[in-house]
Amino acid sequence: MAAHAQRLLTGWLPRSAMKRREALWGYLFVLPLILGFAIFAFGPMLASIGISFTDWEILTTPKFIGLDNYIKLITRDRLVGIAFGNTLYLMLGIPIGMACSLLLALAMNQRIRGISIYRTIYFLPVVSSVVAVSVLWRWIFNQEFGLLNVMLRYLGIQGPLWLGDAAWAKPALIIMGVWGGLGFNMLLYLAALQGVPRELTEAATIDGAGAWQRFRHVTWPFLTPTTFFVLVTSIIGTFQTFAQIHLMTRGNVSGAIGGGPQWATLTVIYYLWLNAFNYYDMGYAAALAWILGIVILIFTIFQFAASRRWVFYSE
């Protein structure tokens, strides 16, 4: 009787009942997203399939052309290959950003006075306007009076054209991307670090494990789920890079429509936008969108399959 009363007071439930309750709460939390997708996105997504088989310039009547858009996309349009190549190049910034975020999270996980202020400062770029941030970095990368080149001149180094040079435009975008994503990824890693059982770390220290050994064998396994999440979302986010390209390269020395110089910053999603809203070729843009969706799906499936070898989930 006493044991039964204690269970009621402590909210004890059998393991199966707890799993059902957790699953129910999980479904309730994702229900708004599912409803939003079903109401606002599923219909347009289905419509885009039909549009991808047409020649449609928005103001004209759609004309069915079969697989012509897909054939052109795969076999005749060289800009598609350039756009995918540029997008993959920008992904080089993902491991750099993840490493910097992890190091920053380790530093922000210390018990020092005013640590919450430092965490807030590093998180500010995440909540800042994309337009304001892009304009700021466009000024930083300015060849003549930009902050970066001014600092380089003080060191006796002649800074490059950055956004005006095909060789430096993508590295400039990578620098900005790493800076912009640093705070968000840091917050994820910080939450994961605070979930590492302290008794395990203390036991490893007592057993004589050094700082690297404690991180490698105790801390890192608990960080792998977060690392996997950051990796997947970062790759998907890079495939969807648009606003920064549009705001930082449009109307500068590369030309009026952006994506330059010499298409050096043309990403897949930006080329999709150009076809849809600059060239008014909605059918071709829809076909490109579906090819992009398939590529993202393949990347994601591969990552989930590979994650079984290196991601560890604690019970």
C-alpha cells in the first residue's frame, strides 16, 4: 500500500506507458508544423509537379512540353552545373563552422562571471535581420574602404576584391556564413555539453584521463546526436542559400542580377529564383526545384545511413 502511494506521489508509470506518453507529447508538439505543411505547402508542392512539365511564363497559358525542362536541365544548361558546383563549394564552410561552434560552446560552458552576457553577444547574429547583416558584410568586404581590407593594409597586405573577384567571392560568403551560424550552433552544442553526466567526467578524471581523453571518450559520444543534427540542417541550409547572395552580389561590380562575378556565387536556389522571377520561366524553375529536392533527399538519406556508425544515443 505504501509503495503504491509513493508511486502515485512521484508520478511513476510503467516504461511502456511512459513511452506512449512521450510519443503523444511529441506528436502534439509537431502537430502545428504538420498542419501548416498540409494547409499551406502540400497543395502548391503538388501543383509544382504539373508546372514542371509545362512552358509557362506566368502571364501566358501553360503549355505542356513533357520532359523537355528536365532534359534541358540535365543535358544542355551549363549554369545548372555551375550552380551545383558553387553550392557544394560553400559547404566547405560547414565543418569549419561546426568546429568553431564547438570550441566556442566549450568556452561558454565555463563557470565564470558574466558568462550569460558573452553567450548573448555570440547569439546576436542569429536574431539579427538578414538584410542588415548582409549590408554590413557587403561594407566589410568593400575593396576600398571596407573594414577587412583596411585592417589588411595596416598589416602591409593588399586586400582582394572579395565580392568583385571570382576567386574570392565564395570564400567571402563562407566567412560570412560561418560567422552567421556560429551563435545558433554554439547554443545547440552548449545544451548538449550541459547534458553530459558530470559523474562520468569526474570518474574519468579520477582514473587519470587527460583533458583530450575525457573529451574523446566521455564528452564526444554525448555530442554526436547534436553534431548529426547540425550537419544535416547545415547542408540543407546551404542548398537553400538565397538571401545573402541576392543582397550582397546584386547590383555590385558583378552586374545587376547577382550571382557574379562570372557566376561565381550562383547557387542552385538563386538560379531557381532567376528563372522564376527574372526570366519568367516558371516551368523550368519548377523542374529545377524538384531536382534540387531530390538531391537534398539523397544527401539526407545518405547521412542517416552513415550516422549509424558514429552517432551514439544514450538510453
